[in-house]
Amino acid sequence: MELHRTEVVRSNAGVLIPVHILGVEPHEGHTRELVLGLKYGKKRSNARSLADIVAEAISWDGFICDVVTWAPTTSRHQQDRGMDHAELIARHVGVLLALPTKRLLRRVNTVSQTGLDRDERLISPEFVARPLGRHRNVLIIDDVVTTGATFRAATRALVEVGALSVVCVAPSRTV
């Protein structure tokens, strides 16, 4: 059974925006190996397997999504790894769900979540969002959900530019 938390975020206009945060499988065993292989072993093919977990494990009938995006990693991690692993997963998810995939978020700070305790994780991530245009129901992809801080920060940025609903999904969860 996956983690599924529903929250609301108040928009600048005072409208309550529904936010769903889902973590599909426990961060252990095969799923953990896929995530670590992608992030640290440069096994890009693992992104497709992680996208399969996302696409197959959720009943998408209950969610409205117009566009897929991702929670970008730090620029240093992108340079060190030669990729943004969340982007690779998101692009595969977009293909599997027949949705456009767009870079809607930019990470403002350079603090990595790796190795931070819970309190540090909750204040760490910061994002700004690009204008959404007609894509107002957003699916955000990341590799692992721990506290939900990254998803919440990404959601806040998207709501500020007009998101009507946000679904956040990670193939792996530590919570």
C-alpha cells in the first residue's frame, strides 16, 4: 500500500488548491537498488523502471493532470551525475501517461536534502516556477519522498503561478 496524503494549499487569491502526495513503494530492496543505481551508478535505464512503478501503481482516474514536471536536483548534483535523475523519471512517466513533460521548476537554493535530518529537510528546498500557460493541473515527479518537504516547496511555487491542482508522486518512500 502506497503512502497517500492529501493536503490543501491556499493560493494568492485565497482558493484552496488540492495537493496529493504519493510514495509508491518502500525505499528498500529492488526499488531502492533502482533509485541508487540511477542516482549514483549512472544506470539511466533504471529511470524507465521507476517510471513504470509510478504509472502502473496508481489509479489515474482519480487525478486530473495536464502536464508532468519534476523537482529538480541541485546544479552540483546534476554536474556530478551528468543528469537530473528526477527529470529522467518524469520524462518516462510523461510518455507512459501520454502527457507533455515540461521543465516548470527551477531550484533556487543549492542545499542538497541528502544527509539532512527531518527539521533541516523541512526548511531546505526552494523553487520558483515558470508560467503554466494552459497546463494548470500539474504532476510533479521525484525519486524518493521522505518528509514531503521537496514536494511541498515545489507545490507552493506552482500554486503561486496559477496551478489548480497538484499531484506529487515518487516511486519510492521512506515514510
